[in-house]
Amino acid sequence: MSKPDFTRLLMRWHKNVNQRQMPWKGEKDPYKIWLSEVILQQTRVEQGWAYYEKFVAAYPTIQQLAAASDEAVFKLWEGLGYYNRCRNLLFTARYITENMGGNFPADYDSILALKGVGPYTAAAIASFAFNLPYAVVDGNVFRVLSRCFGIDTAIDSAEGRKIFSKLAEDVLDKKQPGLYNQAIMDFGATVCKPAMPLCGKCPLQQVCFAWHSGRVNHLPVKEKVLQKKNRWFTYFLFACQGKMLVSKRTGNDIWQSLHEPYLLETEEKPAWDKETVFTWLKDQLDIAKARLVHVSPVFNQQLTHQNIKAQFIKIELTAIPPSLQPYMWVTPVEAAKLAFPKIINSYFETTSFQPTLF
């Protein structure tokens, strides 16, 4: 396939066929484009859509986002995961407001210099907001270019990133970079999909290398295979006199800055029963008197690099023991204002349990 043919056919498809709707599509405000790109960095469009609309409604301008409290923004972000994105969002909003007069930078290098902004996001903002000729290169772009041009260099290799970045710039419509970038991303998401792509209806079919060589499901190539890691969490929900124990996660781990009940992490699935629960309470926390309310079924949350499996054990106490006094104890109303990981909210939202023990 020639590069001009690729660009021409893709832009014709975008103009005449592409009906993909998204609330940020056609947006020219760099703040809203940046917000949408940050939300979508590790999130499917279907999930990110509602979050984008909530953020725009709550914080229509970057100055309003900058002025918001950390806890309020984290609460709005709750459930999206990858919370470092949210921390970077706040940092950058405040940096632009305090150091750049509240004006989003309008050139690629300055956009790229913002915290939490990489080449892809910078190219998206530069092209969508300011019509600057920078090509986006993401998973959709890798896939489309690899299949159409028959490139089997691994997309996650240094050589592959160099090859695909150069090709992406070569086929970019320099006069309409924003429209082109939207076109190739939409094409990869709706036609040239990872699994079961719509090759029968593809406007690039006759000039697609992968289609003609029978390699559609073999391209693109990846060098590394992601290894999944299982982690077992047992959450003890300690309740005492109308309050529950919560702790804020710190350290360089998942869900940093979010809240959780008392956590016990083990390498294998614990075999909890009445005896083991009370033995653990006595041995670990010196709790001799307590009422075991229930042990939940196992809840599961799949993250990119690990699989979290969690059980929840609810314990009622008559008094807070010394071992638990350093923790936060909050009422249900106070807890509702805190941000929790998705797996914990799933437990909170479950209205009926099938207890494993009782």
C-alpha cells in the first residue's frame, strides 16, 4: 500500500462512514481534551465517558479543578483505577493555574513538559486543540499500521517504536492532523479491532497486507507476554459503636491515597473459619472479645499486572482495643465521602451475601 493511498482512504472513511460518537470528539478546548486523554490512558471509552462528563460538570475550567480539594477529586475519580493519573491531573492543573496564568500551553514541547503527559497525549492535544502536525501513536495506531503495511517488528521493542512513530508521521494528513488522528483511532477501535476485526467491510481491505497474506490475527507482534500476579487480600471490617475502621494506603503500591479497612495480604487463599478468625484476632491484635458477623465470598478485581482476590470479614467490637486505636474510625456518613478501591466498593454495594461460613 502506498502511504498517500492509506491516508486518502482513511480520511474518506472518516468523512463518509465514521459515526463513532464521544462527548469530547471535535472539542477544541485544550483543558477538556487533556482531561479526556488522561481519563482514557488506562480506561475503556465506555467506562471513561461518564467520568469525563462528571468532571466537566463539576470542574468546567482548569482553574476550578485546580481549586478543588484532593479528596473531592479523588472521590470523583473513584473506580477509574491507576490513581497516579488523578494525582498528576491535580498537580498539572495547579501548575498551569499558578505558573502559566491559567492558560494551557499551545505548543507541543510545552505540552509534553507537563507532568503526566507523554508523547501520545501531547500529540493528541496539539493536533485536536491547535491543529499542529503531530501524529498520535497508541495501540489502535500500532495495530492499523502493522496490519495495513505488513510490519512484523514488535510494537513493544525500541526498534518497533521507532519504525511505527516514523510511519505514523509519514502518513499523517499535515493539513488536517486533528481529523486524521481521530480517524485512525476510531478506525482501530471500530473496524480494525484486536479480535474479530471487520475485514469484510473494511475500506482498506484491497490494499491491506495482512488481509491478503492471511495474517490479520498475527499482527501486530508483541515481544513481551504480560505475566499476571495473583494477590490475596483479607479485609477485616472492624465496627465499634457506630463507627468503622479505615486506613489510607501509602507507599509505592496500587491504590495509593485511597482508603480501605484493615488489610491482611497473604500469598495463598486463607482458609477462614470461626476458629482461625478468632485465633488470628487474638494472636495478631490481642482481641479476645468480638462478634463475627460474616465472612464474605471471594471478590475479584483484575488489574493490568495483577489479579486481586479479596474476602471481607466483618467483626463487631464492644470497645476499640489498643492495637486498633491509631487507625481512623469513621461513621457511615464520613466513609461515604472517602475514596475506596473498586473491589471494596463492590463489597459495600452488595445488598445480600451468601456467606461462606454461616
